[in-house]
Amino acid sequence: MDLLKEFTQLLPIDHPFELVKVEKEEEKQAVHFYLQVSSAHLPSAHHTIHSYYERSREHLKLFQ
């Protein structure tokens, strides 16, 4: 099963974001999604990107 392909079809992720990686940890019953902003997307002149960092959130209990 290709998790990236499956979740790309299931999750409503809109431009400029894209799902680039999915990792499943069986022992922890966890799935990690990695998103990024499309390289073709440029912010408007009124916005400044200050930093990029990883965030961790727990929202869904997918495998219970």
C-alpha cells in the first residue's frame, strides 16, 4: 500500500500546500504527515516568511 498516494486522495489539502511524505509507526499506532508549500508558490509582496519549523499535533485516532 502506498500511503502517500492513499492519503493524498483522502485529505483535502489545497494549493499551495502539498503532502510530500507519510510515515506509519505500527508500535506507536501513529501516522506522521509531512506537508510543504509548493515551490512554485510565492507569497505576495505584503507577506514575509519569518521561519520554517516542524509542528506536531494529535487530532485523529486513525487506527483504533
